Amino acid sequence: MKNPQSLLEAIRYYSNETVCVEFLSNIRWGAGDKACNRCGSLNVYGLRTRPVFKCRDCKKQFSIKVGTIMQDSPLPITKWVPAIWMVVNCKNGISSCEMARALDITQKSAWHMNHRIRQAIANGTMEKLSGTVEADETLIAGRDANRHASKKLGHFGREVGTSVMGIVERGGKVVSHTLRSQAGPHLRASVRKHVAENAVLYTDGYQGYNGLGGEYYRDTVNHAHGEYVRGDAHTNTIENYWSLVKRMIKGTYIHVEPFHLDRYLQEQGFRYNLRKGNDSERFQ
Ligand SMILES: [Zn+2]
């Protein structure tokens, strides 16, 4: 059978343990030798009776889950594999309740799988963004309606939430993460960490970015004065990304602890960075 193309196909296809093991073993070892995770021996074979591998040298059996995010989980890989499909392909994310229903597991198990998967797809930040880059900071607040009365924001008339930073290469990848605050030094440190020197950098007029002009070709659009686009100078790409993030958080996760926010950002960033592929490709 060809690779599944939809969630329904994926759930059916990967409900067979042997299929899952073969799929994961191909990703892990490719066509090459399988390695024993205990002694490193390449003298490893798959048992005929169960989807488990055995090492001829140290005589130990091991499952494909060993050494992966699935290792300590009592859930079978026939639940894990479709769960991964869901996380990488649901544009607004998938709540643990929804995942629990789709896979017939408890919400608590689904929540743990969800977080493990998010951790696994965390963006590698070693690769710097280059070319034309937009940087922007924003606040992500939980829903006011969900707050305790004493913590509601409405009557203070000010925005409160967790500060987050987003940097996107036009036509390329995005990096987003939480910030300790929106103070200039934090913003500038993030830009320096994620953007290659000599990139063209667009931001809004916030003075926190001042001081980067020596390292980047920097230009700004002044939102405070109603200016949003001037030729190539705009921050629309990163603002589109923020609307994806906010839709995911408001629509799907609803109440996000600041502590977990980075993982949600990584999740949305992962889908964004593979946006050109179809569901099946993203999953692979
Ligand atoms: Zn071994």
C-alpha cells in the first residue's frame, strides 16, 4: 500500500504493529544495518514472532521504542505513530481531548504524548536565518474569561501576557520563543542568535531594536504612525505567523501555562517551516 495521505488512512494503516515497526526502523536505520542500542553491534535481526529486535552479540532483545521519545510509554506504537501524524498536520494543533477520542486513549496519556512529540520536533536553532528577515515581538495572553476574577485584565486596560519573539526569513523558516521581557537587550540578543550577519532586517519602530544597524541592513515601518508597508519594508510575514500561533492557542489549547508556551511555539514553527509539503511528507 502507498503511504497514507489522510489522518483516517494513517490511523488504519498504522494500526498494525509490524507496519509501524517497519516504518520507524526505516527512518531510524534506513536501508543500512540496524544497531543494538546496548552494545552497538550491527549484528541485529528482527524476530519473526514479535515486532522486536535481537542482538546476536549481547543476546538482548529490544523494541524500536528504545532510545526514542516513546521509550518509557506504556502506549503501543500503533497509538504513537498516528499521534505524530496529528501533531505535525493539524494546522491549529490538536488538543489532548481530541487526540484521546481519535485514538481511544485517556486524555492524560494523550497530553503526555502530545508534549513529547512537541519536544521532539523542537526547531534546531543552529541554523541562522539569512536573506530578508522580519523580527517582531508580541504578547500572548490567556483568555481573560478563563482567569480568576482577581486576575482579569479588563479593568486595568493594559495588555498582560507572556512576551514572545518571532523572527522569520521571507520564503524560509521561522524561529519563535518566549522572552523574559521585551526589553531591548533581550530582543537584540535573540536577533543576534538567530539571524546571520548582513541579513536585511525589518522590524517595527520599537526602539528596542536600535543598535542592530551596525550588524544588519535594518529598516523599520512605523506602526505608531500608521505606516505598515513601504516598498519591501514591512513585517507582514511575521504578523501572519503570529495570527497562526494565536489561532492555535485560542482555538485549540485555550489555557496555556507560560511554562509550556515555548513548546507550543515550536510546534507551530515546525508546521510553518514544512508548510510547502503535504501531510504525508510532513509526517515522514
Ligand atoms: Zn547488543
